[in-house]
Amino acid sequence: MDNRSDNRSDNQSDARRDNRERQRLFDEWARHYDHSVQSGQGYPFDGYDRVLDRILALAAPQPGMDVLELGVGTGNLATRFIEAGVTLWGLDFSNEMLAAARTKLPQARLAQADLLGEWPEAFQRRYHRVVSAYVFHEFDFAAKAALLGRLARHHLVDGGYVVIGDIAFPTREALARVRELAGRSWDEDEEYWVAAEAIPALESLGFSVAYEQLSSCGGVFVIRPG
């Protein structure tokens, strides 16, 4: 085995360890996640309910639609869609988060999966909408774009689109202001959206993108295949 093969093997092992550690952290967070997102007015969950409500409004769900949520968590966004009469499909990599969601929403179709990896066979289908809340900032831009491309090619019906609410900023300067205010609570490991940079990058890949800033650190994207 040459050095390049050794390096690839080491990188894959590191990635698996990182993923297991992150999964463990989210499993532990599941017990108090709902309190966390409602407990403060600032970074990182400023405007949390407004973001979720706007995802719902922009997705414009109708009874009978199939909606896939990526990173369903404890079911806070899924609840809104279930109440709108859709068939809700949800994926999450944390079994404890999924357990909380199943308690709230026994009628939802939920499964454990790495969003960037293989999905269960039952989820290999097309949806009227794909939605996500406070998940995509876990991925760098290349992974974000690759996942959106996968959705466009394989998981959206004609006329379907993606709605993403997340920790996001209109400009790099706006991010810097919130980062300064956040101080030691700022998470250096996350890949937060900067709309002024993300929109042209996604448009160059053929997507149509609209963006709304809803709070100091919360925004919603509507992303349509070109």
C-alpha cells in the first residue's frame, strides 16, 4: 500500500470517529434539545420558531403531499407539516432524536441515516418538498451543494423544491457582528451560511435561490432545480 492509500485510510478512519462522536453528542442533546432552542433570544437560535413557521409557509404544504425532512431532530418542524396534512418522511443520524420524534409523531415515517451517506430503501423516492431546519450548517459548502444536487436529480418531483431554515447571515460582516457578540459561545466548527456568498455559488451550479433573513442569525432559503 502506498502513502496515498495510507492517507486515505487514515482520513476515512478519522471521519468515522468524528461522526461517531458527533452522533454521541446529539444523542445526549436529545434529552434537552427542545429547551435549548427555546431558552434564549440570541445566537444560535434567535428567531427559532419564526424560522420554522416560515419554512412551513414557503413550502406551502397541501394535504396528500409527500414531504421529506432532513435532520428531523425531535420533530418540531415535522409537527407543523403533519398538522398540514402531508405524509411526513424524516431522516436523522441520532437515534435518540428519532426516539423523541416518534413519541411526538407516531404517524410520521422516520428512519436513521447519515444524510450524506446511503439512505434506507424506502426513502429512495421522490417528494413534493424537501425541508430542513438547523442542519445544513453541519456541512461545508461542497457537501451542501452535493446534497442539493442529489435531491434535485433523485428526490424531487417535477415542480418540487427545497426549503432550508438554518443559522445564516446575509453577509460576512453580519456574521462577524454576531460572532463578536457571541464571544466564547461561538462554535468555530460549524459552516454557517453567508447568503451573499452562497446564493451566487448555488446559482452557478444551476439552482434558483431566494433568501429571507428572519433574525440576527436565522434565515430561510428556497432552492429550486434549474
